[in-house]
Amino acid sequence: MRTAEFIRALPKAEVHLHFEGAVPWAMVRAHSRGALPEHPAWWADGFRFEDFKQFRLASQTCLESLVDVAAYHRAAEAVFGGLRAQNVRYTEVSFDAVRLAAQELPFTDVIDAIKRGAPPGLTVRVFGAFAYHKHDTTPEDVIAATLNQANLDGISLHGDETVRSTARFADVFAEARHKRLLTKAHAGELSGPASITSALDLLGVRRIEHGVRAIEDEALVERLAADGVTLDMCPWSNVRLAVVRDLTAHPIRRLHARGVRVTVSTDDPTVFGRSLSEELASLVDDLGFALPEVAQLQSNAFAVAAMPADARAAVQRELDALVAEAESGRA
């Protein structure tokens, strides 16, 4: 079975996706106050962001279309329709809680608008996201408003972890788990292995978004594998942000081989210019993953997905059958 055919048929889960960075570029252009090119400069093959600040400016370009609850719904329909066309069955999408509060839009209505954008066959879980670099501009009432949303599925911590504000959010994450919310956090992207250890120990998470730089610490890699911690990795994001030199230098294959549970997602697909299907194809073309290994990464994602056990088992049967078909064709 050819790679493209296998990836098209593969049931997928996109578990590290920022809603604001996923708004389709055509929608961004249509609502922009100024003229924007047909394709952003960030999509060029050799493009690298100079720093995280430049990336944040690019991300802000994508926000102009999100002006009201109806706009969030239209964007959700477009984002989730694109995922469903790739045979994505499950996704976890986060929104910037501080930005939403600044817009003075009702959290409950926005979350509901996002969820209503899901087409049949796609399960959507919505996370409210706080930011390391907004630790001093995240008031208690915004935290409370986020944690008290009955239709919210979880919280995450994203942004520039070099600010080292993990401890500021320790009580927030403890309260979230008390409310039975899912929790995960960025770490080991812009900062080194210690940021991962802090997220694990101070925030109590079992899901690390990125975690690329875990490879620099042998003991940490062993801990991640032994404790069953999941790294929700986004290889092309790491390339564009110069976290790694190029895709061949990405440690995802080495971490997978060491028994760390890793998943693959796009992070901000409109900014980084890669769909989930393209991310998976790159694993085969650039990193030498075999097709069964690509399926295993999807199995990893469904293993941590907040979905009913019978639905998870049904997807796993599909994955197993697809791998068996691919391997029989190779024999």
C-alpha cells in the first residue's frame, strides 16, 4: 500500500491544536482590515521564524476574523470540516482564555459555538488555555470564569515557557482536576528539559505538548517512558520555530524508539502551513517511519483521547485492519 493511500485511510486524532492558529487562511484574508497575500510568507519551504515574538505576531494576524460568537462558529465549521476531510475522528482544540475575556464575549456561548461546528463523525473536546507569558495579566476572575464552564472539557498552559511561571498556575491545575477537567501543558519547546519536569511536578499533568527537548536528558526520557507520560508533538512547528534545525534532526523517532508515548499534531496549521496528513507523510518521507509505526502514533493519540471505551476500541480495530492490509500487500 502506498503511503498516500495509507494516510488517507488512517483514522486520525488531532490532539494539539490551537483554535486561533487553525482558522483557514481564506477566512483570515476575507476579514482582514488590510490586504493579505494569497499565501503567507510563513509557508515557504525554507522559512523560519526569527523568534517567538515574530511567531506571535503572525498568529495575531489569524485572530482578526474572530470578532463575535458567530465568527467562532463559522471558523469552527471550517476548521473541523477540514479535519473530517482528512478522516480525523477526534480532536482537542484550545482557545486563549485571556484573549476571549478581553473580547468580552461569553465563554459559554463561544465554547458551545465551537462544539456546534463539529460535523458528524468528529468528537471535539474544548480546552481553555492560559499562557506562561501572560502570568501577570491573567486575573483571578478570568481563571474562575474558565474553570466554571460546564461545557468546557479541560485546560492547558501554552506560550513562552522561558518566562518560567509554571508555579503561578499550580493551584489552577489542581482546581481543574478537582472539577474533573482534563489538563495538559506546553513544555520542553522553547525551554529545556527542566521545564518538562516542572510541568510534571508542579502542574501534575500527564500530557506534555511538544516536549522536544526531553531528548537532552537521559533520566527524563526514562521517566517519561516509565510513567506513561504522553508527548503531543508537532514536528513542523518545531522546524518553523527553529527548535530543531530541520525535520531530520527532530527527536520524535528516537523518543518513540525509547518507549515514550508520542502523538503527532499540527499545533497552528494556518501559521506553520502543514495539515495533519502532511505531518504524517513527513514522518515516512523524512524520518523513515514505517506505516505500522505511523498507525501506532495514532493509536497513542486515541489511547489518551477523552472518548468512550467502545468508540476507542472500534477505532483500534480499524487501525489494526489497515496495518494488516498494508503488510499483506508488502508480503
